Amino acid sequence: MHRLFLHFYLFLLLVLFGLGWTVDQLWQYAQGDQPPALIETLAEQMALVMRLPEAQWPSHLGLPYQLVASDSVSWQPAEWLLLQQGHLLPLFQDNSVFFYALRDDQLWQVGPLVLHERAGFDWFSILFFSLLAVAVALWLWPVARDIRFLQQGLARFGKGQPAALQLPARSFIAPIADSFQQMSQQIISLLELQREMTHAVSHELRTPIARLKFALEMATPLPEQDKQLMLQDVCELQQLVDEMLDYAKLQSHQLDLKKQQVDLTELIHNVSEKLAPLPGAPIHLQLPASALLYCDAHYLERALQNLLINAKRYAKSQITVELNLQQGCWRLSVNDDGPGIAVEHRAKVLKPFHRLEQSRNRDEGGFGLGLAIVQRIVQWHQGKLIISDSALGGASLQLLLPKD
């Protein structure tokens, strides 16, 4: 960063000095000494005219003239001597010039002669700033190109593709690209390690769980009630392992969604019928006749199933599912009349293995992966999960899914 700043600072400094000096030389060359030479020639001609009788001055001077007090101008001794020798002295004022002559000890003022301002300076100013703009553009273009390359690489990395952030060593932002490249490699390594550990632990747990389940099924001396409780614990462990594997799969950037045209109305009906036998409040549907969406039906069904199971777990007596088309997005809302989710907890419940305090008991609580899985599925469909208050008094979980 210090290298980039120093290079840009020195570049601007040299460009400003170089262009300023060049344009100044061009201006002086174009300006030359033409105005002083013209004024001097005109003064000599006027001096010759004013040697004629005063009656002939109007026809030869062509400029107004008048007598003025000799002390109206503070003359230098050398200037006063030239006046006494019969010379005309020009004095410039704004964009005009006055000529003074001394005749018979009387000071005459001729003029003013208006000098038209030269427009060349405007063109030289335009030339200066144009050259400055070109110089800065030539310096910034490779920097902007490298920054755009870096941005594209980071965008690819965000989509799970290789970043490829290497830039030539001569690039000014090469150190920044190298830092991003190292960071991306570390992130990829950490994610791979996390996925490998999740898969390894989950797969390793499946075998002892299966053995425990088989042993419990075959164990006859155990009381039936204790046996059922132990089988329930084993089933919960099996469910936890399955959900961990599903979440790990969704975390993978290589997930291949099998998208096709799906009727959301039909999909919601199927999920509702599948979950109807489960304990909990009944599900009421408010759906359009048809709602087509290009999506992965399997994963979207999994997301809706998680939302409805969550609603059944907390609802008191009523659950509603609504589907509406709003601003190019299908809004799928699952509302319940349960305790709801406080505002300060809405971001936390989307994190893996996070559960609210009231759901930490064995009868009501889940594993804290349901909403995390829903959010991941929605993100893969370029959608959004919103948690708000329901009109029924509980929580409202809404999926915004782009139609196109």
C-alpha cells in the first residue's frame, strides 16, 4: 500500500511539474513580444503626429486626447526624462493603454486604446488539463484493470470456484492480490478440513449407532419401558447424524442442484399431507391454483418440511401456509400462534446448533440445524429467509424465491 501511494504521489508530482513547465513554454513562445512591439511602434507614430500643429492631431491620432496635470502620474526620473525628450510613454491599465506626451511643458493624455484579451490562454489551459487527464488515465488504467481482475477472482471464489488471483510482479496491487490469494487458500483448506471432519465423524458414528440399535432390539432381559427410551435415544442420535450429513452436503460449494419447473402449490400440498399424521396443530393452506418455479424440488421440499415441523413443534392450535407473488418473487409464509421468536434471537436461530432456551428439553427441542438448513437451501436458490411476527401471534417464517 505504501508503494502504491508513493508511486501515485511521485507520478502526479512529476506530471504537474512537467506539464506546467511545457505549457508555460508554449504560452511564452506563442505570446512572444508582439504586444510590446506593437505598442512601441504605435507610440513612435503618435510621437511623430504630436510634433505637428495641434489642429492636425484629430485627423492623424484617431484617439481621444486631453490635457492632464503633470503631477497626475507619479513619474520615475527616467520616465520624466523620456517625456522631456519628446517620447510617448504607454501606461497599461486593465485591458487598455494610455499614452502620455509632454508638449510645451503641458502633459497630454492620449487614449485609452482598448487591448483585446487574447483567447490563447484559454486554449493553453484546456491543453494543460487535457494532458493531465490523459496522463492520469494512462496511470490509472492498468490499476483499474488489475482491480477489476481481482474483483472477478473474488467473485469466483465466492461462488466456490478457484480464485486465481495471481498478478504480474510489476502490478501495483500485486501485494494485495497475493494476500487475497493466501487468504483464499487458507479459507479453502479450513472449509475442506471442516467438511472432512463432519463427514468422518458422522460416518464413524453410524456404525456404533447401528450396533446399539441392533443390540437393543435383541436384548430381552431389559424392561420394555427402558428399552423404548434407549431406542428413542439411538433414533435421536441417528437423526442427528443424518442432519449433520445433510448440512455438510449443503455447505459444499460443489452441490449440484437439479432444477426443473415445479408447481409450488402441488409441492406444498404433498408436504402438508405427509406431515399431517405428526402431532401438533393442523396446517391450513392458502395457495393459488398454480405457482410455477424453476428450482430443485427435493431441496425445496426439505426446506418447507423443516419449517412445518418447526411450526408444529411450537404452535398452540393453528398453522397457516400462504403463497403469494410479490414483485417477481414467490413469498412462501409459514405462520403459527406459538411463542414467536424475539427480535434479538432471529439472527442467532439461523446459526447451526443454536436453540432457544425454551426448546432445550428433549420433548420440544430439535438439534438446531433445521433453520440453518433452510437458510442454506434458500441461498442456493438465490432467495432469502425472513423471520418476523405472525398475525396469529407467533412466528412467521417467509421464503422469498425469485420467480425467474
